[in-house]
Amino acid sequence: MIRLARGATIAALALLGTTAVAAAQDTCPNRGQLDTLYCDADNDLVADTPRDPARQKDPSALIFAYSPTENPAVYQHVYGPLMDHLGKCIGKRMVYFPVQSNTAQVEAFRAGRLHIALLATGAVGFAVNLAGAVPFVVVGSERGPAGYQLYAIVKSDTPYKTLSDLKGRKVAHVSPSSNSGNLAPRVMFPENGLKPDEDYKPLMSGGHDKSIIGVSLGDYDMAPVASDIFDRMTARGQVKTEQFRILWKSDVFPTSSYSMAHDLKPELQTKIKACFLNFAFTEEIKKEYQGEDRFLPMTYKDTWRPIREVAEKSGTPYNRAAYDAVAKREADAAAQRAQQQQQQQQTPPKQ
């Protein structure tokens, strides 16, 4: 049931005419932080399904994207059984759509070219407010939803003992919109003696996995990363636990969530959620999630409250201005990484 979506780029964002937007503003009793394209009449902080049946979608194929925080090929293999299950349970063809950044997911949702996605923690709020995404399930177990911590990792043979020891050193953040890889450190590190942008200049690695490998190779002195990704990489043998020391760790955050487009037909939304909830995790998926064995229902209003608080305190609220700034930083970081890779390829090997 898995098919690779073709096309080199995401189409431009779909825009409504000014008349339609004006009409929506006139008839919407509450919008909160949502873009003017959406309405939140029931005050649950996510976009309502359009009342007009003509605006409700029932596509023949559902386009699905995984979070870009790790190698998409790994997830495409591991989650093959989930895609097969969803296709049979929902009764629609599932199309796998690889994305290269969090902003690409948000833009695809907004353009109506993405129906379901695993969104990284820090990207959820932007997808909700600017693209009408509706988070509906998280991974968990009988104990409840899974969580993760922010780890500040260093190589095990380095002398660093506290965060303040990293002043003036090479520290890798993940991407501008990443919660544990950028926003949370900006809120939490200063109160522990280390101020990003003042005590060090964050180097955007482009992924938690890239930050972890970079620390193991000595390219970075320290990196803030998500504990669940760190644990999965050590469990898979991509890196060895003994290569690292966890210098500092945060309290628990809720982990990434699955979200769907707000404008799908209500009965299709109900079926999608039910099909996720009745999926029996394979042993390989349980291993990926460190023993978590099921999908659990969630709400953006309640489950994502601590993430929204970090965003507000970090000066990155989930609005258009902050998103545009994040998108620019992500684009600049990607261009810088591409330039570095090109330079490395052009450098002749040492004799």
C-alpha cells in the first residue's frame, strides 16, 4: 500500500480569495491564534471542520508524511505494516510523501497536499495555527502517553561537568522550529548557566541524528537532543551509549503527534482516528518506541500545553511572524549545510 509521492517540490501555498477570507472573518465567532483561513468556534484551539459540505474533502488517496527529524527511509520500512493497516482499514490508497523540513510539512498541510503526518514536537503548533492541522493521537502504553526529555549530550571523554563549561564551545542545535533541539534549550539553558547566542553561537545540524553523530565524531562539543531519538539510535547500534555522557536533562515533554487535515469529511476523520487506535504495534515498532505499544487519543489544547508555554517563553509563539522567521532560519541553515558539503566534496583527500 506504500507508494512514493512524486514531484521535486511542494506547490505554492493555496490561498483563498480576499472575499472568502473577509466572509470567514465576519462569520467566525472565535479564531484565537489561528490564521484567518480557519475558525475555532468550539474553542478547542484547532481549526473547525468547514460547515459547508462542498468544502469537506474525501480524497481517493491519503498522502502521509513522517517527521523529517530522522532518516525517512528507516521509517518507511519500519512503518510499512502501519501503512498497510491504514490502507485496508480506511479503504483508501496510502501515499508516502518524504519531506526535508518541518516547514515543508506545514506548507504541504496548508496547500491541501498533505492529509496525515507525524509532526515533530516543535512543528505541531505552527501546523495547527497556520495550516489547519488537527493533532489526534500520540504513541504510548497502558501507563499513558509517551514522553521525552531534552538531553544535553557530550562525548564521554570530554572534561565538561556543567552546562556553563560549554561557553565559547561548538554547540549544535537541530533546527529553528525544533522544541528539544532549539526552543527548549533557549528557555532552559540560561537558568542553568549557559545562554545561547551570548555564550555560544548555535550551529544548526539539521537533525537530532546529525547532532548525535556530530558529537560522537567530535564535530560538536555538545548538543541538545530529544531523549527518545537518542535512545532509538543507541538501540539500533548507530552509536554506542558509552560514547556519550548526558550532561543535563529536562523534565518530560509530550512526544511527536500524528495530525490530520481539518477539512477532511467528518466521517473520514472519525475512521482515520479509529484505524490508528485499533492498530496492533509490531515488535519492530515497539522496539523503535522503546516498548511503547499503542496509539492513544490526545488533544492539542491539553496535551500540548507545556510545549506552547516553551514557545511563548522562547519568544517563538506559533504565529505567522515567528513562522516566517523560523522558515528563513531553516532555509539559511540548509543552504549553509549544502555549502559545507560541497566544500568537503571539493577538498582533495590527504595523501
